[in-house]
Amino acid sequence: MTLLVVPEPYDFELSTERFRAFGPDLANLWHEGGLHRVVGGREVRIEAAPGGVDIEPLDAGVEPVVRSLLALPFELAPFYAFAESDPVLARLVHGLRGLRPPLAPDPFESLVTSISAQQVSLFAAFAVRNRFLERYGERGEHAYAFPRRERVAAASVEELRSLGFSTRKGKYVLGIAQSDLDLDGLGELPDDEIRARLIALPGIGEWTVDWFLARHLARPRAWPAGDLGLRKAVAAFYSVDGDVREFGSRLAPFENLSAHYLLTGLRMMLPA
């Protein structure tokens, strides 16, 4: 295995907790103490090591995917310094020190994952997504490669319904797969332009765009104000109810990392 250095502080098990919290994630599979993902037709194993993570295999094709998956685009040190000025964030950072919230390396994966999670529990969303992976993805030894966009484009709404998608969600997934929008090129655009282009697609609203900016592009100002879990976390930790969109400005310019720490703190029942 080859070592990939990860800036300290870093807690591998805490940072990969989301891949175990709602049942198995076949695209990012926790197996015998390590994380497995299929990249370019090869199954990659990532496990904790002194100074970072050990990866097998690691090459120029694998490294960018792993860097995204391990959330290396985030810089924790300035966020932690900022958190000291906010008593809630200061407590969360103390309890979750070393958390790097994982990113979705692929834009199509990010959007389909969000659609599967619209208005259902994450346990249900992971179950549907796993059936989708088994039907259209390519299996490695343990994990599955997320389905290629062109393969999904040839599917039907009826096929997606058989996996647990509603008719509406099935149409949304096909709409993205069959659109001519350059998803890979979105990362070169500013947040507002990305928002405009994605919302033009059927079934893509503010919530989905916010999570795309947060969990795929790691944009620091992304704040998924419409997320029920985030609203619950803000209510629990700050006693602020209702619409939390304006509240996000209080956490600028670290809304994205703040959202992840709030959600993980609530899920792990850290004290308010």
C-alpha cells in the first residue's frame, strides 16, 4: 500500500462514519476496517495509517478521486480558528476534531444521490441507491462503481420504479442522465451560474443544488438551508427554529463546514 499524507488533525473513522451510519453504501463500502471504491474499473482500498491513509492501488487516475472522497479540498485550520469565536462550533470542533466530511467525487453521482434522498429517510435513500448500483453499476471485488451516465440514460422510468424510485424521481434521474449539460464543467463556474444551470433541469431545486455545491464541489459558502436535518441541528444547538437561510451568514465564510459539523454533531448526539 502507498501512503497519502492527510493534513492533521485527521480522524479516518470519524470522517468515514457517514458511509456506515445509514446502512452499507455499495459505492463507498466499509469492509474490514477500510473503505472500498471502484475507480477506473479497479477496486481501491483506503485504510488509516500514521500521517494519513494507506491506499492500494494509488496512481494518477486514483489519487484525485481519493482526495475528493477524503475531503482534502477543505482546510480545517482556518475553520477551527473561526470556530473559537462561536461557543457552539467550538464545542462541536472539540468533539469532532479531525472530521473531514466526505465529498462525492462525481457530479452525476452527487445529483442522483440527492434525488434519491428527496423527502425520504437516509436509510431508505441508501437502500434505493444500492439497488440502483447493483442494477447499473459495475462490481469490483466488494464495492460497485457508480453507474455511468450513458448507461442510466438508456434505462426507463419503469426500471427505476422497480428499484424503489418514485415515478417522479425516476423521471428526474433520467432527465439528468439524458441532458446535454456538461456536469464535469460546472466546477469551473461560480456558484450562482451553477445554480442557474442545474435548476433548469427537471426536479433540481435549491436543496439539491445546495448539496451539490457542498458535497461535490466543497464550496465554502454552501449552506443547505432547506435541509430538514440541518434545520433540526440549528434548532438543537442554537435554539433557532424555522427558516435558517439567513442564519447561515452568521457562520460565513465557513457555512459548508459548519453545516457538516452541525449535522454530524446532531447525529452523534453531542451535547448542545
